[in-house]
Amino acid sequence: MEQAVHWADIYAEKIIREKGKKEQYVCASGITPSGIVHIGNFREIISVELVVRALRRLGAKVRFIYSWDDFDVFRKVPADMPHRDKLEGYLRFPITMVPDLTGGEESYARANEITLEKVMARVGVHPDYLYQAQKYAAGEYAEGMRRALEHRELIRTALDRHRTEPLPSDWSPVSVFCSSCHRDTTKIGEWDGGWMLSYSCDSCGNSEKLDLRRSAGAKLKWRVDWPMRWAYEGVDFEPAGKEHHSAGGSFDTAKEIAEKIYGYRPPVTFKYDFISIKGMGGKISSSLGNVLSVADVLEVYQPELVRYLFAGTKPDTEFAISFDLDVIKLYEDYDRCERVYFGNEQMSEKRAQKERRIYELSQVEAVPEQMPVQLPFRHLCNLLQIHDGDIASALARFCETENSELTGESLKRAETRAECAWNWITNHAPEDFRFVLRGVDDPVEDLDKASITAIAGLRDIVESGLEAHTEESLGTLFYTLAEKNGLKPAELFSTCYRVLLGKDRGPRLAAFILAAGGERILPILRRY
Ligand SMILES: [Zn+2]
């Protein structure tokens, strides 16, 4: 096999090297579903998915697990959340016991989980989802909790080393949701050295002894829960965000606890950086809070592009998801990557090798057998605006002018791209970029004599047929037309834009007229 050039392949090789030859490798990711899972969290999931694919390419069997930390406590009601007052009554409950007041899901946690699980399938991410509340309730982690209680002092020392204030003397690695009022406002009492643990609740006064194997209320605190689960699931690889990877952060302490308490060699990891958002203005559209979800990104970027953004950037570099004019460039970059993959564009072999790998990793499912028909994003934006957002008409016009056919995979991708392009135009594109073709009932522009003659000249050109023209040949005619009428080219262009679009500027004129076609253009020109 050729030498690895992509970061996902380099990490896959590292996992095999460091963890040795194994029957199966376990790659893990996870989060607390306490709100909308945003695009920054998605970076972790997609990073793992890319490494999973790279491992499988090396012939390894891989289990990709995604842990929903849904036995975490409901700490605060997210900003902009409807039914605030009602939700505040559930603070300190496990989030699986907080009701879903906006939809019909069984809990607040489940509502957030389902939203993400659906969108993951759209971008080709298919992990085994693990639900921590269920696993704790089933007693799967009873032994892990017992062992933590047994080594309480060792864990305390490990954690205290990175704390300015030492943990209190009654600190316990286990916390308990009260069986009576469901809050975690409890104090841990005596542990009998086996399975029985007593606690008392500050909120309701309940006090009892629970059995770690049967109680649904007990759980490990985060910094202990994480390494316990590495050992339990046999995790070989798990990346983490910057905040966990700081010195003395939860990854560092988890490593020590995994080794000393659970006798487990920590997973291979890397640190991934933040994602910022560019060019979105005040238009963040998430229904819950001021965050950008994966679904929001999919409104503007087709699934392959979403994967491409992450596959093409090293995880430890910060980058911005753009909603401004960069969107056009990113689509162009992706299309070039695709042409390189299918050998329709050349570049140095070293760069081409990397581009080909990025293309493979950007595909939602398998790489298409043939290169899909490419619809340049900018051109597509023009076609859509010419056809008032009607996707079928815009695509039909594309096929007509390009003498091309859209079927199967090409059609599917073209339709998705067209939906994204239209969303971008209507919600994010700069004002300059937007236009509406003049209708025959719109007021006519007030033009001087030379301009009227020039427009008549343009009408003659269009009437004599556009089929034989290229963008270049038509462009040349404009310059001749301007000269003949004593106009500067810039004057002629702005006159044409005013006549056709009712504004001074617009898309490249020749390309625009060819895209629109005589049928759309002539009724407008004939009014002058
Ligand atoms: Zn209670």
C-alpha cells in the first residue's frame, strides 16, 4: 500500500502500531445531549468516522461507538429554550427524566439525540449509539463503580494534583440521583466495601441504602466515568476537544485513572480545534439557542461538501464554516478535487494523491463509478435566479445549454446542490449577488438615445440566435457594440444590467445571457 498522506490514514496506522494487531478496534466518540449538538461537536464525530474508514481500508474490523452521556445532570436550561419556567423545575434531574416540551419524544435528552442521529445518517456517519442512562440502569457499570469506591483515595490524589483546592474530605467518585425526588442533591454516606452504598438527599430528606447492581440512581463522576468506560468498551481511539486536552485536563486524569484503577492502557487520541462561523450575520437559524447545527450547515453545503470541509482540514487547526462568497470557492475546490480524482484535471502527483484521498473520504457512501455531472455553483446560482428558484426548470436549462443529461447519482447530487444554492441565495448571499430578471410589466428604464440603439443591437444579436455562441464570442460582440454606439464598455454593461435586472451590476453578462436564453431575454429587450 502507498505511504499514507492523509491525517486519517496516518492515525489509523498509529492505532494499529500502538495497540497491536487486534481482532477488532474500538473507536469512540460521545457527548451529553443537553442541547442541540452543534457543528463544533460534529468535528469530533466526523474525525472518528474518517479514522474508522481509514482503519477499515487497512483491512481492520472496527466498532464505532457513540456514547450519549444522557445520564448526566440537567444543569441549566439552555438560552432561548421555550417553556423555561416549566423546565426549571427539572434542574438537577438526569436529562433522560426531563420531559420534551416541544416535541413528542420520551425525554429532552432523547429529542436532542434523535435530531442528531437523523442528520448523521445523511452525512454517512453510522455509529453504534450507546445510551449511558440505560447502561447504568442495567447495572453494566456496577463493577466499575465498586472499583472506584475501593480506590477512592488513589483517585482523589490523581485529581487533586491538578486542582488548586483539594477535593473535600467527604468526596466520592460516585454521585446518586435520589430515588424519591430524582435530583442529584445527595450526600454519599457509608459504603460497605461491596455493593451497598448509603446516601441522603438534601432536597427531600430521603435517605436509604442502594445496591450498585440494581439501583438506577448511582453513577460515576465524569472524570472517573470516562476512563471506566474506556476499559469497559475496550476503546482504542478517542479524540477530544481542546478543553479536555489541556495539561491536567480530563484526558490527563482519565489516562492516569485508566491505568492505575482499571488496568487499561489509554486510547490513542488527538486534540481537535474549534470551528468558527463566517459570514452568517445575524441569521443563525437554529431553533434552540445561538448555535449552528449540522442541519444548518447542510442547508448550504451538500453532504459531500460537509465531509470535504472536515476531511480536507487537519483536526488540530481551527477553521471557519463560511456562509459568505467563500461558499462558491469551496464548491469550486470540491469540484476540482473530484476532477482530479477522475483524472480530468492534472496536478503534481503528490498533491493529486492527497486530493484523491480527500475525495474518497468526502463521499457519503461509495465513490461513484463515473464522475457525476458537475454543475458549477456560481452558474447554478444564476440559473436558479433566472428561474425564480424553480429547481426543475434551472436543471432543465442546464442540460439544454450544456447538451448534458442528468440521471441517477448525477441527478440526485444536482438536485441537492440546487437546493443548497437556492438556500444560500435567499438566506446568505451578498445583496450584490442577488437578482431578479425583469418582468414585462415592470417599469422601463429611462435611457439616452445611444443606449437605446445599443440595446436594439443586443436584441438583434439575441434574435439571430445564441446557439452558435460561446461566452467568449458573445463577449467580443459586446465590445464591438459599445464602440459602434460611442459607449464605454462599462456603460454598455451597466445599461444592460439595468434593462435586464433593474440594477447597475450583475453576473458576468455573456454567461448570464447564454444561461437565460433568448426566450427569457427577448421579451425584456423588445420593450426598448
Ligand atoms: Zn430527594
